[in-house]
Amino acid sequence: MQAVGKKVWVEPRVVWAGPGKLSILGKPMVWFLDNMATYAAELTASPAKPEDLIRRVREALMALQLNERR
């Protein structure tokens, strides 16, 4: 990700909160609301990233989102 000055792997996630059936083309990673405690435990078990890197990635993703809305 050039916006943060280094390569950073970012995986998109879809959180499904609805009671209905989910049907998606492709194979995105889908998290179900009922299992969020498990997903959170997995995330906290992974090695922590530096706060500055997290901030820069967040800012870069937010800028991309703003640009898409225009």
C-alpha cells in the first residue's frame, strides 16, 4: 500500500448481521455476527502491528472511501 510507505496485507471482511440467508458471488471472507467473539479472539492472538502503521492504513482506506463517494 503506497499510501503508508510499505507493503501491507489488508484482507476485506463482510460481517453478516441479518437473519436471512446469505448468497455472495466469489469467496469473500464472511464473518457472522453470532461468532464475533471467536473472530475477536483470533485477532487478538495474532502479532500486534505498530500503532503508527495501523493509523496510516486506516487513514489511507478512509481516503479511498471518500474518493469513491465523489
